[in-house]
Amino acid sequence: MRPWRRRHLGTDADRATFRTLHTAALASPALRAGLTRDSAERAVRHLRTLLGTPAVALTDTAGLLAWDGAGQHHADRVPDLVQQTLERTGTRAFGREDLRCGESGCPARTAVVSPLFVEDRVVGTLQAFAPVSTAGLARATEEVAQWVSGQLELAELDDSRTRLMEAEVRALRAQISPHFVYNSLGAIASFVRTDPDRARELLLEFADFTRYSFRRHGDFTTLAEELRSVERYLLLEQARFGDRLRVTLSIAPEVLPVAVPFLCIQPLVENAVRHGLESVEGGGHIRITARDQDQECLIEVEDDGVGEEPEHVRRVLAGDRSVDSVGLGNVDGRLRAVYGDEYGLVVETAPGAGTKVVVRVPKFHPGVHA
């Protein structure tokens, strides 16, 4: 058998394409953080590699954010190049008369400057410096600037999505808390005289539950933490409902470390209590299961209560705010925003048949960390 030897694969053009794509991939993570001094400093050397010029600068609309390469003594001219480019909102070439230089052999004697856009708004410029400006350099700078603009637009989209998720969590807290706080404090008060020790324990559970629900750090938590909050919630509700509320939990230990969106299970359990069991004279049974399913974690919240009209549920998941539902649509929207539409809630229900809500989350997903 002949020994295997590593060979170069593809043509020179293929290898050049690979190098270009690889360099773009190196610059992308920094640009996806938005246009800041830190992200510009991390991306600019890769952009210079893409353009193959002696120097490259990245700016915002006010001035220099980062420079890479030779000729940095021209950095004081950068703000003026920015302003002249913004006046015409297009790629501009600047000659030796614009970049006067007394240093012999300076390779940054001319510049091509292209604006960077997010939607229709100019947010900065990409500046390429070379001994001579050419039509090819102008075209290359413009193309790279368009690619950078695309990455910055994705960064703004990510930021907008994050702000939306934070707003949705705030709305969820505001929606849940008045109803729950009133009932919980009422239940605790009922034990103050008859069973002070239980009242104290419930008050501590209430404090831990609210501390978790109103925490300010992190969009994600572990399933273990989320389920511990659910247990506290159910302990407080059982203090109110007594034997009318029966609970079964079946949780596979291997899924406890899985990262999930903050407050994605407790609203489903509260929905089961309020809409499934609260109006049932004999109470009912809530089952919460979580199990490993290959690359996913499967979580189910099921009650044997009054059930719902399927059309009602469809309206909730479609975002109809006139429909009374504790967080069902909110959780569905956040799951879709994080993982994609294929990970929205699945709700099985019918009048008189109870309700089962199924949550699927990937055990590992880019950007999702507890």
C-alpha cells in the first residue's frame, strides 16, 4: 500500500477563493458586534488582508476607530476624509494633493474611501491607502465596504432582537407578577396565625421565586434553575389550592444543564394552573416532564383541566393581545427568535380534554449559554 501524502487540492483560483473566504470569516465575528473601537481594531487587519493594500482604516462618522499598516502619520487626515466622503455619500478617491507627505517612500500616498451603511444610514467609512489609486482598488474597496455594511446590519439586527427579547421578558414579568403576588401573599397570610413555621417557609420560597423572576442578568438560564423556580411557584400555589392541585415531575438528570431562555417554562405552568385548573371544582393534576431526545431536550407541561378551543390557542400564538393568556404567546415568540420557527410551542388541547404544551430546545445552539 502506498503511503498517503497530503496534496494541494484545486487550482490557484480555488485556493485564492478559499483564502478570501477564510479572511472574511476571521473579520466577521468582530463586525457582528457592531462598529465600535474594539470591534474595528479586531477586524481592520483582516480587511487589509482582503484588500491587499499597505494600510486600511475603519472610522465612524466622526473619526478614526482603527488603523492597520504603514503610514499611520496620515491618521490626522482621516476625519477630513470622512467628512468629504459623507458630503457626497459615495466612494471617493483622494490623491497625493489630498494626502501631502514629507516621508520618503511612504506607501500611503493616496486613499479610496467608501461609506458604510446600516439600512440607509451612513455609520462610518472604510479607507484603503496605497501608493497609487486605481479603478481596481476603488472597486475592491467598494465591494469590501458593502460586505462590511452587511455584517453591521446583521449586528444591528442581533441587537434589535436582543432588545426585543428583553422587552418581552419585562412584559412577561409585568403580566405575571400582579396576579401571582396577590394570591401568594394572601396564601402566606392565611398561615401566619395557624402555622407560623409554614408561613415562614412559604415566605422564603416567595422571596427566592421573585428574586429569580426579576433578576437582571442573562437572557438564558439552565433548565435546572428554571425548574427550581417552577417548583417554588407550585409550592406557593399548593399553599393556596391545597389538595386540589396535584403535581408530578419527571425530569431526566442529563438535561438539567441544558441552557434555555429565561422564564420559558414557569409561564406555561402558570397558564396550566390559571386556565386549566383554577375553575375546576375538584382541582386537577399537572405533569411536567423533561427528557433527552438525541440533539434536543423535550419538555412537556400537561394538565387535565378544562382545555381550550384550538382557535383560541391559534390566536394566542399569533400574537393576539386581546386574548387572555399568561405568557403563552410570549414564550412562543422568544423560542422562535432564539432557535428558529421550527422550535415554536406545540399545543395539544380541546374543550374538556386538558392541555399539553410541548417545548423543544436544542441541547447546544450558537449564542445560547446559561
